[in-house]
Amino acid sequence: MFRFSKEQKVFSIGGIKVGGQPGEYPPLLIASMFHNKDKILVDRKGNFDKRKAKELIKKQEELSGSTGIPAMVAMVANTPEEARIYIDYYLENTNMPFGIDMWVAEKRAKATEYVSKLGVQDKFLYNSITPWDKDIKGQVNKLKDLGIRHVVVQAFDDKDQTPAGRLKSLESILSQGADSFDTIIVDTSVMNLPATSFSLIANRLIKEKLGLPCGGAYSNGTHMWKAAKDIWGLDGFKAMDAVAQGMSSVLWSDFNFYGPIVTAPRIFPAVATAHILLSTLAYAETKQIPDNSDLPIRKYFSDFLEKLLAGEARK
């Protein structure tokens, strides 16, 4: 269940490892900033609370360092001009990798050209090549011309919304040239909370067949359930969000678009806890714990781990 016979690919985005066998690396957590209703936004002309933005970035860095869970930010922008402002600010204030979240392909292309102009392709994650793009081959060629190395491929089939449909969609996109990048990570398209399970099963299918890193925007499933706050209140919503995203991180996920960066103080502990459990779940199958000092279990339960591995060695 937590060990694949297929070799699992491991990619490096700005020095961050993503992929591998379950439990081999902590999942990459990707926050959102400058999204609609983000309280640091003043307007869509690039005006925002720079002091608060820096506090949020530094808090995520702190949580990443203490838990061992790598992190980056996807910045939402409506225009290439707006995106440039956020990119400049971000690069001045952190060394974490980054992405740009723009739905309109033409505008996303313009923002990507700016990334190329700055020469920061190694720390940039292109999000994303999708099944709805009209010219995937053309998009791939443009990205290759710009020196883009790391891409998200979104897997979803409107006509077959099963896990198998997501695998089929992915294979179609890869066959159009999207398999030629240095890093390919697969977003298995979370549509709502209960359907998150289909994305998680798709993660397993894709890792079994192709060995590619998989994950999703699990915050889509939690934050889109608006009724949760009415049913359980804010504390109940926060608990639901943390549980869903932590559980998803256990089930064959190498990365997680976890939602607004302001939620980092609850998401990082949730995912760290989930990964600690994943480590011992995988150990039950393999009798091994990866030699990776960034694993949450090594950071928080080193004494337990030492006794566990010593006992296995005596056997």
C-alpha cells in the first residue's frame, strides 16, 4: 500500500526534493497569496500590505524549517503587470521557490516571459498545463523556448471523472510534449470534499504506472464547502480543513496546494503529524525509515525511532 514496485521519480525545484516513495520526502506545501478576499490586498493594481505579506512569508519559512516540510508560494494575479509586482517583491524577501496562479493562458504566458527575463526559472513552478488548454503542443514549445524547467500538469477528464479518467487525461497531455520538462508533477484535480478521494486514488494509479509525483489542491475540497462554518463554526471548519489536508498528505501525495498562507499555522502541524504516521505506516511494510534528516518523525521522535530501528537490527 505504501511501497511501489515502479521506480518513483524525484525532482528538484529550487533545491527542494519532491516525489519518491511514500514517506521518503515530506510533501511540498504550496500556499496561496494575493487571491480574492486576501486581506493583504488593497486592489488589483499591485497595491498590498507589504509588511503583513512579509510576516506571512516569514511565518511559513519558520514553520517549514521547524517541521522539515518544504514550502513555496503560488501568487494569484489577474494581469501580467500585477504578477510582475508580486514576483519582484517575493524575490526580494525570500529564497523559497514560487509559482504564478493565473487562469487565462495568454496572461499566464506573459507573466512566464517575465520569469524567464529575470533568469529565475530554477525556482519557478509553472502552474499549469491543463486538459482545457487549446494548444498544448504550442504551449509546451513556448515554455521550452523560455527555459521553463518545472511544470504542473493537471489531470482531469470531463467525460470520465473517475481516477482512471485522470490517468487517461494525463497520458494524453504527456503525449503532446509535456513529458519533456525537467520536473513534471501531477495535480489530480480536487473538485469537492468527498470527491477528493478520487484524486487520491488517481495519485496511487499514476504513481503505480508512471512513477510521477502527484498531489492536489486539497484546499479546493475544504474551502469550497461553505456550509461547514455554518454547521460547526470557525473552529469546526479549521478542524475539518486540517484533517482533510493531513489525511490527503498520507494517501500518495507528494505536494499539496494548501490554500491561503494565513492558514499555515494549522496546516503545517497537521501535515507534519500525518507524515509522522505515514513514516510508521511505510515502516510496517518496509522495515525501513529513509535516512532523511528533514522527516518530521526524525525531528520530533528521534528517541522512539532510534529504539525502533535498533530493535529491527537485533532481529
